[in-house]
Amino acid sequence: MIGFTIGVLTYWLYYKYGSDIVSIFVYILSFVIVLIILIVPYLANQGYEIFVFDNRVIFWGGTIEAIIKNPYGYGFGYWGSEFIDPFLQDSQVSGSSTHNVYLSMILHLGVVGGVAYFVLIFGSVLQNIIDENHDIVLVAIGISLSVHQMFTATYPFGYSLETLMSIWVIGYLLNDVCEVKSDISET
């Protein structure tokens, strides 16, 4: 629901104020996502009760601790619960995934791979806005799915509808970026 709301807000901002405001909005959104991923688990570990995200805060905190222990990544093949369970403060929530694709990518691929994934997703959206050679509907859907990945365990691999939509939208956005870059280099 949060992702959908932000996607609709992006669409509205574009038609109300233009692509410059949407660019600023996406930069701020990227920054806020990183802050939430880093600060919310810290606050929860300090004793603050964060009720908005259910048990996700516990999973995120355990994931961040697992990443700190091994910043090079654990590789794919497991959901991730095997790596984060030892760091979870509440044993009743063990056996689950990270519930955050960005943290999951860092957990599996290491810091470099996770940052590369984040840049790939948000970079394709930002580049389409900056180049002004975009379909705002695809950009809004891309932003919606990007925000949604912050609260879900859906990986960009597999056969779910959400996975296929993510691949399709980001693929089209990357294709638009590549077409713009090749048009520029030909002139």
C-alpha cells in the first residue's frame, strides 16, 4: 500500500510540477529508504517500540548484524533465515526471511552487490526522469515496486506476478536509458 501511494504521488507530482520536482522527490525517497533501513532497527535495539513495521524491524536488525559479521555476502541458495536467526532478539520470530529485498541482496551478495542492486533499481528510475525520455506511468510503477521491495521478501528472481512486473518495468526503464545514451553517442 505504501508503494502504491508513493507511485500515485509520483505520477501526480509529475503532472502538477514537472520532472524536476519528481527527480528531487526520488532522491529524497532513496535517502529516506536508506535511513529507515539503518535507523529503525537501531531504535528498536535501543528499546523504542516500533509498531508500524510488525516484526520486520526484528528481521532487519538481525540482517544488519549478519551483514556486519560478513559484509562479503553469504551467497544464494537459502532464504536468509539461516544467517539472521542467530542475531534475532526474539526467538519466536525465527525462521523467516529479511522482509526487505535491499537488505536481502546485501546479505546474499555482499555490500558491493547490494549497493549495485539499489543503484540499478533507483538509478534506472532516476535516469528516466532526468533524461525526460520516459513514460511516467512506468516510472511511477517502478517507484511503487521499488518502495514495495523495502517491505517484502519477494526477490527479483522467480515466477511470482510481483517479480515478473518488477523485471518488466525495470527492464523497460533500463532499455529507455540505453536508448537515450546510444542516441547521444551517435550525434
